[in-house]
Amino acid sequence: MLLIIKSLLRHGSIIKSYVRRDFTGRYKGSILGSFWTVINPLVILGIYTFVFSGILKIRFGNEGGLLNFAIYTFCGMIAWTAFSDAVSRSATIISENANLVKKVVFPLETLPVYVALSGLFTQIIGSIILVIIVLITKLQLHWTLIFLPLLMSLQLLLTIGLSWFIASLGVFIKDISHIIGLVLLAWMFLTPIMYPESMVPEKFKFILLNPLATLVSSYRLIIIEGQLPDFVRLIVLSFFIIAIFCAGYGFFGKAKTAFSDVV
């Protein structure tokens, strides 16, 4: 894994320029510009809060209430949005940059990486907003926030690893973007983002084994509740993520030799 990261760092300038271009170009020409990065999740959050808390009466924590639901849900949403956006975009990232495939010297493996980093940047902005909201509403900041970079690093490695797999498959299977869209939709509802883990019936507890469930739960513990994450779950998750990251890089490396014949 360290060798792969070292290899990517050699192309750091390329990745950095693409991340900057992606973030600024996404809202280029719009009136509100990059503020849409904040507006979009807040509008969606308002809808989810009204439906799931106002109508379905789902509650988080001992306090309950609409505000508490919104804070817990927003914590899960910013992580999920960064992950799902990168994974879904990776399905077409190679075909969208077909002109680079013919260039032997261009490191194609950096394309899914910059998409994942672009999503991480958005998540960082959302996390800052969340921390400010927690400070205002609960009048305290928890020391457990020091674990935030660790969780984000794990999520980034997972996102990049899966994105390499999907980007490779997207070159040969044109339907992959539609398939990934359906998979991500199901994955979102199987991850306790809009409901607490305690609501999951015992016979369905297996859905909590999914990596995003562990990450979302850990984010909530360290940011909102000021508790340490479950390190046993995190250690197991870390080994799984490292395996996905390394396997994704290897799979992409073998698949990219045939990209020029298909794109």
C-alpha cells in the first residue's frame, strides 16, 4: 500500500491540478458558484428531516427532536455523499478522458484518485460546518475530533480502491454506470444514515458489516457524542480497506493495457 501511495505522490502535481479544475469547473458560470457545495446537502437534509423525523418520528440519541435528527443525519450524509459521488463518477471517468488514454506517459490511475479527492474536499467543508453546528447547539467541542483525519483517510483509501475497479469495468461494460447507480441507492438505505444502528432488527444486523456503516457510526461518535470509536471494528475495517485499495490498483493496472483498444 505504501508503495502505491508513493507512486501516486510522484504524480501529485497532476492530481492537484485536476482536483482544482474539477472543483472550480463544476459550478463555473453559476450565480452561487461553489456555495452549491453547501446548499445541495442542506436542502436534501431538510427534506430527509421533515420526512424521517417529522413524519416517521425517527429519533437519534436521548434528546430526540428535529434538530438532533438533522445533526446526526448530516454527519452521515457528508460522508456518504463524498463516497457515492466519487464512485458513481468513476464509472465514466476513463471514457470522458479518452484523449489521455492514447498518451502512454499519462498516469491514468490518477483519474479516479482526483475524483475521490474532490469528494473529500467537499466532505471537509461539510465537516467544518457540522463541527460549528455541534459547537453552537451543544456548546462544546470533543477531543475525539483528533480521530477525524484517520477516519477520512480510511474512507479515501476505500473510495479510491473501489473507484479503480469501477473505472476499469466502465471501459468494457457501458451499463456499469446504471448498475452502480442502483447499487449505491440500495447501499445508502442499508447504511444507518437516516436511522440509528439501534433500529436495525437483530436478524438484519449483518447490514452493519458494510464499511460505510462502520465509518458513519465512528464519525457520529467522535464528532457529536465525544466518544471513542469501536477500534475493533476499525481495525477489521482497515485490513479490508487496504486489501480493496491494493487489489483495485492491481486490477486497474492490468486492465488499462487494453483501454486503448476499446475507448
